[in-house]
Amino acid sequence: MKRQRNTTQMKEQTRNTEVQINEEEIGKLPEKEFRIMIVKMIKNLENKMEKMQESINKDLEELKNKHTETNNTITEIKNTLEGINSRISEAEEQISELKEKMVEITSEEQNKVKRMKRTEDSLRDLWDNIKHTNIQIIGVPEEEEKKKGYEKIFEEIIVENFPNMEKEIVNQVQEAQRVPYRINPRRNTPRHILIKLTKTKHKERILKAAREKQQVTYKGNPICLTADLSAETLQARREWQDIFKVLKGKNLQPRLLYPARI
């Protein structure tokens, strides 16, 4: 540290000595030489001033160019942003239109579903109304009808299970046949016998008596008497089977009476 301070002091003393020498030399110069020296100094200053002015002008020009470039860049960015904003606005409008169309399509689909449901319900009601006087007999062996005919089989079932109805019911059969019409070789159980009665009240009396008797037989073998319902109504009733199991587990006797709507 002391050495650095001594070195700095020595440099300052040297500079002061040179200034004093220069001032002494200038003071000793003749007037002509002094003027010449002054003119040279002024020219040197002018040259330096010109160079400084040129440098300043050059720097100013560069600054102007940079400023112009910056302005151009800012303008380009603004234009780009405006274009992006315009595209965003167009995209938002398209999205809004698509949403409106989706709402319309959804509403139309919902209406179609409702119309289809109403149509299905109408068809089911129509089909059930067509079948509303029918009774299905399940469990009678095949070929049995060839010996005596469907009406005779039905009569024997009534006599065997509901003798009090014999006179009123036996003569109320309009049509009788096996369903389906063709035999399925893969099916082990006999086809159902479909009995069409003249009036709904006769069918309802028979089904009610069958429920009360709990077990219906033909020649001593158990059979089943059921209403002839459309496939849709049967499917709707199947959906209640789990509920029926719970109710029966609580010693209840639930029933779906034809043509109850599910």
C-alpha cells in the first residue's frame, strides 16, 4: 500500500513539473512563435471538434436508424397482434356458432328420442290391445293337439282346474294355435298354445283364478297360464324381478296386473 501511494505521488509531481516547464517555455517564446503556436492549437482544437462532431453525428444517425428499426418492429408486432386478435375473434365466433348448433342438434336428438319413445309406447299399447283377450298355455306337450284339438285341450284344463267356469268359458274361444308357428329343433320345451277369447273379462277371470289356485295342471302335470303380452311389456316387467324378489323375501305378494304400464 505504501509503495502504491509513493508511486502515485511521484507521477503527480512529474506532471506538475512538466506543466511548469511548458508554461516557462511558452513564456519565453517570441511573439511570432507564440502566435504560430496558438494558431496550431486552434487548428488542432477545430480538427478535434470536427471529429467529435462527426462522431456525434454518426452516433445520432445510428440512434435514428435503431429508433426507426424499433418503430418498424413495434409496428410489425402490433400488426401481428391485431391479426392474432382477429383470428381469435373469428375462432370465438365459430366456437359460439358450433355451440349453438350443438344445442340445436342435442335438442333435435332429444325430441327424436321422445318421439321414438312415444311411438314405441303407442306400438306397445296397440300390440297389447290386440292381444288383450289372449291367454298363453305353457307346458302342454307337442302333438297333444293332433289328438283332440286346441279347444278341447283348453276345455279339459278349465274342467280340471276351474270346473265352476266350464259352461261360461268353454264356448268363448275364437282362435287357438301354437306359437311360434314353426318348431325350433334347438328348443327342448314345447311351444306355447295361444287361446284368443271373445272378451277380456273371461281372460281376466281365468288368470285371477289361476293366481288364487297357485298351481294349474293338465292331466295332473303342472302347466302355466299367462297373459299374452308384447315383447316390450314383458321386458318392462322383467326389470321389476329384482324388486319382486325383495318384496317376496318380506312375505309380500307383489303383482303386475295386465295391462299395467311400467
